Amino acid sequence: MFRIYGDESGKMNSNADRTSFCGYVANQSIWEAFSLNWDACRFKWGLPPIHMARITKPENKPDEWKNLKEKWGEAKWNTVIPVILGELQEIIRESRIACVGAVVDSQHFRELAAKDKLFKKAYKDPVHMAFHFFIMDAVDKVETVDKSSKIGVVVDNDKEFAMACYKQLESLKNMADFPNPFQQRFARIKERVQSMCFVNDASFPGIQAADMIAYEARRIMVERMTNPDATSDMYSDLTFMGIHQPRFLNVEVLDGLQATNPVTEETPDE
């Protein structure tokens, strides 16, 4: 059994200019080893579950991350946090997992959806679009080594977010039943992806790792608006020196997807 752990950055009901849904895929035995290493790192440093938004701005909300910064003090925090992030990056880099997902130019997505009802029908919103490619790319990566094992999807147990993911997965499977240019790809999803679980991220290191790449990939895409070559040591580690990167669905890519949209007037609504 293979598992895909995923998380988003850029809330689905916000007006964020960039939205990501990213994560990692591997077989279950690899995830068990990964989880041991991840939890050992948290144990060593006394860390709450990893949330990049909370680590970068702990003062924004009264929770465990804010309490930890107050306990350590500003100077210690600024010294220790880069070390901790480096260790977490190393755990990911040294694990036998593969990064999948996408970052969407949400602003341009909204412009296309406003004038093209079939594009809107196909991809619904930026989070749905990113999830679409998160699933498609994960199946592709699994098939490089295994063409028969079933695949399970694991996402954070946020009610609205979880239901959106469930509906999008069902819509991808349904596309296998109607003629379209990518019918065979959708058929593989219907055949291979057999479960979806909604979990508490505190108990599932794969979700916390997904949070890291979703956050950093979105940050890099924003930075590339003014610096096309932008990257970071963290992004390099999380993507295995760029071997497994999320897709960056910028203006040009979105325009191409609009032109090759598999949805027609005859495709049933969800």
C-alpha cells in the first residue's frame, strides 16, 4: 500500500494570490521509518506539531508555538529554530519519499474561471486544481516502481477542507467514465486510489512534512514573481535538489490548461 500525505497553504476561502496543495508519497513501510525519525526530532527539542506558518510568525496566535518562543526567549529562538528546521529538512531529504503537488496562481485562476464556465467546472477553485495535480502526479510517481498496489490519500481533518478534497477525488474518478483526452489517466486514479483518510496532523508526521513543502513552495512561487530564479536551501532539500518538485501553475501554464480542458458541456456536474 502506498500513502500520499498532503496539506495546503493559502486557505481555500481567502483571496490569496497563490494557493498550494503539496505533499509526499511513499509506501507504508517507508512512512513508518519516517515517522519514527520525525517524532524523535520533535521529542528531542520538545516541539509542538510542525506548522510553518506558526514557526515563522508564532506571535500571531496564542498556542504552543507562541508559548515555546516566550519560554526560550527571542535570542534562543532565533538561534535554535534554523537548526531545528535544518534537521527536519534532513529527515525529508534522507527519506525514500517523493514530493508531489502544485502551486496555483490564484489570481489568474479566478480571472479564467470568471470568463470560462467549463474551466470553472473542471477545476472549481485553486485548491481543487492543486489537489487534482497532487493526485495525478502521485499516481505517476508510484507507477515508476509499482503498477498494481493500491494507494491511499491522507489529509488534515479540517471539515471544510477535507470535504473539498473528497469531492475533488470523486470528480477525478468520475472523469474515467466519460470520453475525454485524459480518460486513461483518470481511469488509473479510479483503479488505484482506493481510500481517503482525514487525520489529526499532530499524530501524522507525513502531514507535517506536507505542511513544510506546501508553505515553502507557495513562498517560492510568490518570490519568483519578481525573481524568476528564486529558490532556497529549504526548497532544495524538500524537493531533493529539484528532482521532485511541485508544479508551478503560473499564467502561462493555466492558459495552456484552459486550452486543453477535458471537461465539455456534456460532462455531468458533480
